[in-house]
Amino acid sequence: MLDIKIIRNNPELVKDNIKKRNLNLDLDTFLEIDAQKLDLIVKVDELRAIKNKVSKEIPTLSNELRPAKIAEMKKLWEQLELLEKQQSEVEEKWKEMYYKIPNLLDDTAAIWNTDEDNAVELYFWEKTKFDFEPKAHYEIWEAKWWIDTDKWSEVSWARFWYLKWDLVLLQFALINYAMTKLVAKWFNPILPPVLVREKAMFGTWFFPAWEDGIYSVNPGEDDLYLVGTSEVPVTSYHSDEILDLQTPKMYVAYSSCFRREAGSAWKDMRGILRGHQFDKIEMVCFTKNNESKKMHDFMIWVEEEIWQGLGIPYQKLNVCSGDLWNPAMKKYDLEAWMPAQDKYREVTSCSNVWEYQSRRLGIKYRDENWDLQYAHTLNGTVIAMSRCLIAIMENYQTAEWNIKIPEALIPFMWGKTEI
């Protein structure tokens, strides 16, 4: 969440930021509620101080004076109860609006309205060309029986799937390839839990903003939630800690992820581009507040190196202000070329979240003056497995409906060069 001091001291900056993000938030109304909140804090504290003082006086008073003081105390108590009720109501309104105020934008973020305005900064390789009509990924795997489309809805529901045979080997090759690259760059591997408490969801901003996209487990009993990204448990790993950030903390996580896709019910229904369960390799980093921009550049460079190693054409996007989620001050996406769809599709993302999450989670460090500061957090999806498999199947297909293995993956494919 954004530092409340910034909102109070520089409201025009925050209003401009909200406008650039194309959000419908009334900051003036929030500032009015904030003023009410501050005024009620003073009034409640004053009455509580009087109450405590009078409570100590009453036992020392004579029988003649005590009834009047008790009556005065009762009246004060009624006033205090009324003010505390008002304070509670105002506090709820304040929180509801405060948690929606977005992060400030980086000065190099693209400023436009929608995802159609994202700025392309780089193209890698020309689009894949074939001397035959390329097949869609689902046509290939249907012919190969690599994904079971009959059992997924019978055992689970739509948008779940069984991955089988050589495609499983290809996914494990991708995992080994990416993890080898990342560990060599000093990322620490971590396997996080995929069920978390509400605090982790709130701390990383997924609650209350994205509750309709999250699966809850045994509500009212366990009150756990399936994560939509390992960013949630890995960022929360350092909740309420004071970190030693002489060198940044760098993690690479592998996990299954779960999303209800509530707002995407009829999008990309055929194939495995969009599903309720998928696997990802995710980077999560913690830095000092003057080092996060440098780390962000490093993380997107790592993503590009890995995708360039796969030899898949992509475009690099500076995601525009109107398409950024509230926590991100800047975000890069890589979109891989999908020949059968004749378009680029998002396959990675990389965000600098500044101190937006660490304020919620209480993640701090000591600066050179030994003062406590909020850490900056960053996250980046290196490989979303299903989308990467699609990109490989569609870009490396042959006229015989086979898939050539990218050279970088052959060492991890038990000698197979084609499947």
C-alpha cells in the first residue's frame, strides 16, 4: 500500500497517478474521510484520558460528591461509546478506499490507457515461417494423445487437464533448463506451500482486490487459499522480519498455481492457454529502496536470456499505466509468437512493486544510518509451463506433426531431439 504521508502531503501527485492508471477513484472523498478519522482519533483519545482521570478520582471522593461524579462519568461514557462507534465506521470506509489507492508509477513506465497501448521495446527474431500450414497446439496434442481432454472434466472440471507422455518430459526439461540458468545467477531455489492464510493474500494485494479469482478451501474451518502465483507465499516468507540486505535476497520458486479465471469464462476455451491449474517458475527478490530499479532490469534480462535460449520469437513490452496492477510501479511482459494464432501472447511478466507489499507485510531492513526502511519487492514469472509448451509446439512443429526439441533443452530430454 502507498505511504499515507505521500497521499496527505502530495494529493495532486496521487490524483495524477490515479488518472494515468485509468482508475475510477475519488481521492478527495478519501481525504475527507481521512480528516474525519484523524479528528475522531483526537476526540476519542481526549475522552479516554478524561475517563481514566475521573475513574481514579471517584474512589477518593466523599459520599456527597461521588454520585454527581458518577453521573458525569456515565454521560462521558455514553459520549465515548458513540464516538468509538463513529470511529469504527469511518475506519472501515477509510480502509476500503485506502487499500485501492495504487502505487506510484516509475518515471519510465509507459503512459497509456489499455493493454492495446503497451509499448513494444524490442523484438527478438523474426516470426517463425513454415512451408506448410502450421497446426494449433491443440491439434498436435490431440493427434499425439499428449493431453487428455476426455477425463479432465470427468475427474475435475473444465480447464483442468492431464499432461502425458513426451509432453511431461518436455515440461521437466523446461524446469531443469530454467532452474540451471537461475541457480547459476545466484537465485536460491525454494518450493513454497500453495495453501496460505488470508494475511499472505492481503499482504501481496490479492485480497481484497482479486478475491473472485482465488479458490478458498474449507471456508469457516481452515480458511486457507490456493495461491494464483508463488509470489504470494515467497514474498510472505519474510513477513514481519528485518532483513539483512547488504546483498539482495533472490529466490526462484517452482509451484503449481490455481486461478478461478472468473473474469475469463469464455476466453481461449480450446487448448491449455488458460486453465485453473498450471505450473510456474517465479523469481521473487528483496532489495534496498535504492536498488530495486537495477534489480528489475536484471530480472527482465534473465527472462530474456532464458527465452532467447529457447529460440522462440518474442516481443518485449513496457506495460502501460492503464494495464498495470495496483502494486506495480513498472512492469515488463514478454509475449511469445504463436504461429497458429497469428499473434503474440503473454508468457512472462516482471514487476517492480516498490514498498507496496512490504508495508502490508512488515518487511524491513536497516539502512546505512541504521534507520528502519521498508524493503522493495520484485517478482517475475520466468516460465508459465502451459504457455511455454504451446510456444514450443507451435514454433518447432514439423510437417509430420512432430515437435523438434529446442537445442537448449536436448541435454535434459534423455537424448531425444524430436517427439
